Amino acid sequence: MLEQLRERCLACRACPLAETRTHVVFGSGDPGADIMFVGEAPGKNEDLTGEPFVGRAGQLLDRYLEAVGIPREKVYITNIIKCRPPQNRDPNPGEQEACIGYLREQFRIISPRIVVCLGRIAAQKMIDPNFRMTRQHGEMVKKGGVLFTATYHPAALLRNPAYKADTLQDFKRIAEAAGS
Ligand code: SF4
């Protein structure tokens, strides 16, 4: 089912980002994953390869996963938006609305126990429209039997290394929740 959804997504032209993308970045990882990471949108390297979180931000994400003992191949990683917004601008509400159905379907098929939002845009879409990262990162919210949490987007950590210690604590909490 996930493969059919992926094929549909790869052919999607439902919003103007289809005109400027190189590849659709559907998502990757274990379709039976307990933990699903949701970022904002593909960046340059992701657009070029069609894979999520492969650039510098992706390498940083890998380091956090490794630090808390979560194998990347055991999680599923995707984004709110599947095509790169030009110059990495924030995806606008129309683009988010056009694309969110794919994420909803991924969530339904994968059926994770824990959803980790990476960055404000994903957290506002999936946890709370007024989500404030500095105040609410690392909090676990249970909705419909699924734990939702959010931490800083790795790209934000590259710009603001001061958030790295908090992020490590958030990842430790995620690993604990996954092991319980
Ligand atoms: S961003 Fe989403 S809705 Fe827009 S073209 Fe890409 S896959 Fe389709």
C-alpha cells in the first residue's frame, strides 16, 4: 500500500512546486517503524537525490539517532511537503494543504507509536497550531494512542548550535519512550 501511495506521489502535480522540483521526496525507512520523523520540506540535496535528510542536516540527524541507539533503518523519515520550495523558503499554506494528504496516508499505513516533528512547521501542523519550539520541545502529547513530540530541526541546529544540548535530551526521551 505504501508503494502504491509512493508511485502516486512521485507523479503528483497538485501544487506549483511540481514545476521547480528535481525529484519528489516521498520518504524512506522501515514501513513497519515504531517511530516516524516528520520534517518540513526537502532541501537542495534531497531534491537532487529524492531521499529525505541526506545533506548536512541529515548527517546531523544521523548522529543524534546514533547517540541514543536508534538505528536509522528502523525508523521512517519524511516531510510535511514532498517537493522542495525554491530557495528553501517556508512552504506556504496552499502547498501544505495540497500535500498533507500524502503524510496522512503514510501515517495511517505505517501506524507509528511515536511521531517526532523536526522543526516548528511540522510541530504546528501535527501537534498544535501555536506550537513554540523553545517552550514545548521534548514534551510528549498522546493523541489517539500515539505519542507526538517535537524537537529542533537539524538545519536550525546548524545555524544555532546552542540548541544542541536540549536536542540531545529530547532524543534521549524519544529513545526511552520507544523502548518502554
Ligand atoms: S509538494 Fe506535494 S502536492 Fe505539491 S506537487 Fe509535490 S507532492 Fe504534489
